[in-house]
Amino acid sequence: MEVDLLDRDARIAIEIDGSQHLDDADAYRRDRRKDQLLQENGYFVLRFLAEDIGQQLEAVLNAIERTLANRLKPDKPK
């Protein structure tokens, strides 16, 4: 399985989707199956539209940063 960006320590997979991912039903289904497999293996999947990388980069980076901070938080004492 190919993933755009992967952080194994935080168990985060980041996918960047172009318009072909939305216009093609088969591509959409493949992406959903990939998300499911990643989630079954403990990964948190973030998906962003390619156009948002160019137009809303700060918001994308903030979402990634928040997710990393939450995923790498030390466990609370029991």
C-alpha cells in the first residue's frame, strides 16, 4: 500500500488527494479501503485536498500539528 506521508511513531498517515480522487468512483473506493486498512492497523488518517495545500497551507499544517501533539502525548497516569 502506498501512502503520501507516514509517521510510524505517531501512527499518522497523511494523504493528499487531487481532483481525480473525487471524480472517479473506483479511486474513491480504493481510498476508503486504504483508510480502513490503515485504521485497522492503528493509524490515524488525515486527508487533504491538493488545492488546500496551496490555498490553505497554514490550516493544513495546524491540523497536522494538532494531530501529532495528540498522538504523541504521553499516557496519563492511571
